[in-house]
Amino acid sequence: MRKISMFVVLYVVWCLLVFPYDRTTGQWDTQSLLVGLVAALVVVVLFGNALPDRSCFLLAPRRWFWALVYIPFFAYYCLKANLEVAYLVLHPDMPIRPGIVKVRTSLRTRVAITALANSITLTPGTLTVDADEDGTLYVHWIDVKFAEDDEATREIVSRFEGHLRRIFE
Amino acid sequence: MEAFLYTALGVLVATSYMCLYRIGSGPTAPDRTVAIDILGTSLVGFCALLCLLTGRDFYMNVAMAWALLSFIGTIALAKHLEGMGFDE
Amino acid sequence: MKETSTIVKTISRCVVGFIFLYGLYIVCYGHLTPGGGFTGGVILASAFVLEMLAWGKEEALKSLPFRLAKPFDSAGALAFLVLGLLGLLLGGDFFVNVIQKAYPGKPFSLFNAGIIPLCNIAIAIKVCASLFLVILVLSVLRVAAGGGTEDDLTTQEEE
Amino acid sequence: MNEYIGVAIVIVGLAFDVFGCVGLVRLPDIYTRLQAATKCVTLGTCMILIGIAILTGLNATGVKALVCMAFVLITSPTAAHAIARGAYKFGVKLEEPTVVDRYAETQTDEGRS
């Protein structure tokens, strides 16, 4: 099941790379579609064992829906982060109070923790320094507001946690 | 349109020079690693703009290959900074 | 406890297949776009290098074992030579594009370039396997502190 | 119409690129530099690629730009995280007005055990 979902995803990526549909003549390039089948098969045979833990989620439409909901939410925070960095860089005094805080998350699977860490890295003022598998994240914060674990957790993690749980767990 | 694209390429060259300044004068080795990573990412944008300027879509292939190899190089440098060997 | 972090491991698992697929794309379209055997082979090898970086040597040797990599290294060169000799036997000169002469098709499509894509694939196999072996041998030599040889590599793999 | 939207997005991306690199030069500390540069340059490059996808329309180039954007968006934070961890293990300390450093505790614990 995992390998089948990997095959489907790889084949879609191949089709995106090759773009076999010719818009001027309206014909499909069958040769590249055939070669794509062979190529995706080769990758699945070679890297079939090297998969994320639970890639079955790729076939569930409900998770795709929540992922689509997550994109504008994430884009908003990403833009906000960039504007804050622009303000910080152009400010003559550069008001920073850096520090590394420890936050806890209730997400369990590796893929979810990874997605959370990457989201934290791209959002305002925070950068993941290390992540343990039991859900402890060490976050470098450019402007520390709360040094305690619980408050920092509420400030940094909780806005992504619900979404990511719906997507990945 | 062409003037705009040349200006955009000039801006990206200026950012690359900022990265080169950091590579040259970074006090420690991690500073230089950061600058190399950022240089790779911004050159992806450079290749993409070249694709638009010349109208040939193979520059997109160059950009993708650059992104892949820059990622692998950064991971390797970071592992070296951590004091680990290549194969641990 | 020295180990790569969870994030790097997971992202490498997600990305390594796509890197390999991209290498295959570069190889297969080498006669239509820039790229070709050598470039694609380097990208294919870099997929294994990323696996080695993130998960260690054992994991990389699981997807491309040492006893497979050595024959692939030779088989790529041999296939390239056989393609050249095929032209010598059937067409009269070294590297004559016999397939394209026999079945001329529409230009600028994938299958109608004769032996050129096959040459690209042969070069890619050769480059990928030998680059993988070079990096593997370098890392083993560093661990063995100058005393490592090829026997050392094979014993490590048997363990 | 599409042309104006695409050009505007490319201009915003270029501005973010410039901000990120100014941050790379101006900020005092490796971690803050990493934050500014990673965020701004990642988003800037992604916006340039989106703008190119809008300008060229739905053909091979545009779709490839979107695939490239997804790849940059996935790998760039990972590279930043790897560098940050490597720099901490390398021994780079945080800049002086540091408020709290909870990561140092784990390092000493590991050293003892």
C-alpha cells in the first residue's frame, strides 16, 4: 500500500516535470508517459524501503482538504514573519532579545513533528534548533516574551498544532 | 519587460555580493556556511529569471538541479560542523 | 550520542526519491534538453549520498549494495562499448546510429533518437556507480585511519 | 492583466531577497542572521518562482517553476535547522543580551552521561 501510494505520487511528479500535453496540437505525448511508468517503478524498487513512517495519508482526501486549508493560514504567518524581519533589519537599533526556549508538542509521528518544526522555522521570530522524537522542540526566539515552557508553548506551537494533527495524524 | 528583467538580475547580483561579503568576513565557520546556503537559494531565483529573459525553458532544469545540490551540500557542511563523519 | 536529527532524517526520506526521479528525467531527456549521461549520473549518485549523510552508510548500502555497485560500474562501460561496436558491425563505422537509420521517426521526440538515449543511460549507470563507490571508499578510508583497503569494505558489508 | 500581477509578485520577492541579505550582513549573531536570511530568502525565491509561473502561464516552464518552489519550501528550513544545530554543537555562543538558553542544559546532561 505504501509503495503504491509512492508510485502514484512519483508518477504525478514525473508528469509535472515532463508536461506531456501539447497545447498547440492538443496531443498527449504517450512516449514520455510510458517512460515515466518505468522511471517511477525504478525509484520504487530502489527506495521502497526508505519511506516516511505513514505515507498512507497521501491517499485520504480528507487530509488533502485540511492541507489545502492550511496553505493560506501558513502563508499569512509567513508574510507576517517576513515583514517583521524587514522591520527588524531596517530599524537602526535592532531591538533583539534572543534566547532558546523549550516547547512541548503533543504530536507523535515523525512526519508531523517535522512539519511542525519547519513551520516554526518559517514563522515570525522563531527557528527550530533541535527536535526530539518525544515531542520536545528547542526553539531559538529572536524576541523572547516568555521564558517559561508552558507560556512559550502556547505562544509558538499551539497555532499550528490542531491543523497539523488533522493533516498528519 | 526586458529592462525590468535586467534590473531584477542586477538586484540579485547585489544580494549575491552581500552573501560573498559574509563568506569572506564571517568570524566563524558557521557564518560562512549560512552565507553559502543563502547564496545557493538566491541563485535559484537568478536561474529562473534567466529562463524568462532568454525564453528557453532549460534554465528551469538548471535551477532545480542547483536547488537539489545546494541542499545536499548544506547538509554535508552542517554535519561537518557538528563534528560528525561523513557516514555516521 | 551522535546522530543526525529527526528533521533531517524525515525530510531526506521524503526527498530522496524525488531527487532520483529528477536524475532519471535528466538522463532520459539528455538528447532533447541540456544534461545527459554525466549530469544525470551525478544527480543519481547524489541521491545515494544524501541517504548516506542522513541515515548512515548501512542504509545507503541497503538500497545500492556494494556487490551490486561494482558490477554496475563495469556494466555501464561495457554497454557503452557494445553500443559502439554495434555501429561498427552493422553500419560500417564506430558509433553509427544504426537504430535511427533503420527506423527514422519524427525528430525531437523521445524514442526516435536511436542509440543516443541508450548511450546516455550507459554513461549514467557508469557515473552513478563509480561516484557512489568513490565516496564510499573515501569514508571507509577515513574511518580506518589509513589502513583500510577494499577487503575492509567487503568485510564491513558482510557484517 | 496577468503580466502586471506577475511583475508585482516578482518585485515583492526581490524586495524580500534584499531584506534577507541586508539582515545577513547587519545582524550581530549567527542565529539571528540565520533567521532573517532563511525566512526572507526562502519566501523571496518562492515569490519569484510564482511570478514566473504566472507570467509564462500553464506550460512546461510554469509547472516546473511550481515544482521547484515546493522543493525550495521543503528543504530550505531543513537546511537552516541543520546549520543551527551544527553551529550550536560547534560552540558558537548566543549574542550578549541573551534572555534564556534552555538548550544548554541538554548539552551538559549528555556530556555527563
